[in-house]
Amino acid sequence: MDRKNCSFESRITTTNHPLTRKLFEIMANKKTNLCVAADVTTTEELVSLADKVGPHICLLKTHIDILTNFSQDTIDKLRDLAAKHNFLLFEDRKFGDIGSTVANQYSGGAYKIVEWADLVTVHGLPGDGVIKGLVSAINGRTRGCVLVSQMSSSGALTSEEYVENCSKMAENHTYFVVGFVSQSSKSGDPRFILFTPGVRLGKTGDGLGQQYVTPRSAILERGADIIIVGRGITQASDPVAAAKEYREEAFDAYQERIKH
Ligand code: 5BU
């Protein structure tokens, strides 16, 4: 069973991870494989964006530490919107330290990420202690992580060997890892979801190292399951219309892929 030829529905039963299953269900039922990167700097903008694009997304990706006015109210509102529109919360924290430190960063500090983020991003660089550390902080909650195995930025140091080693790490920790942030994947393992950022229509870069491909290219050529789109939506004159456009392009490309 090759991941790239399988429908999201048919992949539900390939995994026991409750959040992987939930995400496949949301994608299949809502007919969307769009994740919006909500890189705005105030709670008001974040909540307003989440409510507007909510009907079109399976996931809302945050960088919670770029908010200037974060509070518990931010989280209460985000969780309400996630329930209202049926999407998951994905904090792009890119944990990358020893297990003991990431456990504290995950559960403590100002953001208490473990209390509200369904999924978080993690670098494999420290070795699998980073995963064990995060898991030690979960305390019975249903949580998962996405391993960053390859970055979208130019000159990224993520070699083929590194990507391979991230795959092995994921295979050893399937109870926590739901998939990879990557630019391409040779892995056909249907349990793992491939998330691809660096997606934008009509631009190839941002002048600061980001590199873009189109939704079709990400899904059909690079094998993405979920596209992550930030400024293509947040900086559009009409973010809702842009979200609809990316959603349609991405879901059409996915449907085309599973036909073959
Ligand atoms: P953009 O506005 O579509 O360029 O935003 C992309 C988002 O995805 C942004 O939040 C980044 O932090 C995130 N990202 C990325 O662009 N490339 C990567 O390899 C990883 C995350 Br990992």
C-alpha cells in the first residue's frame, strides 16, 4: 500500500495514533488538505483569521510566540474555534533540545503548549530523547508531533541521510509521531502524513530564503498530503477567497493523485 495512491479514508485504519486518525477523518469529511500558517502578531488577528478560514482548513498552524498580546483568552478562543470548525491546532515550535529541556518548554513557560496544541513540530537533530522528553510531559493527553525532516529554505542542511534517519526515528515512535514536515518524500508508509510548507501561487521566494512551489507541484510532484500556506493567504487582499482557492487546488491535486 503506497501512501501516495491511497485515499485519506483508507489510511485511517493503517494507524493506531488517535490524532493521525482524526486528521484523516477531518480531511476526508471536510474535503480539505489545507493547513493555514496563521503568522499574525495579535490575538485579535489570529482569532479573526481562524474563524474566517476555519471552514476551509484541517489544521491551523501557529507560532504562538510571535503574538504581542498572548493570554489564556487566546487559547480559549482558539480551542472554541477548533471545535466550531473542526480543525486541529498545530504549534510550529520546532522543539530541538535535550529531552529534559523540551519537556519543560512543552508544558511550562508562558505558553503551556501541551495544554492546547494537538500537534507540535520537532527537530530530529538531538536524537530520539527529544521525543521521549515531549512524551514525558503529555500526562494522559492525546498529543502528537510532526518531525521536521527537511526544510523549505534555501541552503537547508537537511541531507538525504538526515531525512532517512528521521524516517527511522518516526518508525520507532509511531505512538507519538504523526508524520513529517518535508519537501519531498520517498516514504510510501501510509501511516505517516507529509506536511509541506513553502507553498504559494505566483511567487517563487520571499527574499529571505523561503522557496515556494505551487499546491499542485507540492502534492503531485513532491507527494505532500497537506500543504501549509501562510502569506499566500494571510497577505491576500481577500484571505477567505485565497483560502478557498488553495483548498480547491490542493484537494483537486490530491484527488488526481489517488486516481493513478
Ligand atoms: P509562508 O508565509 O507560506 O512562507 O509561511 C510558511 C510557514 O511555514 C511559516 O510559518 C514557517 O515558519 C513554516 N515553515 C516553513 O516555511 N518551512 C519549513 O521548512 C518549516 C516551517 Br519546518
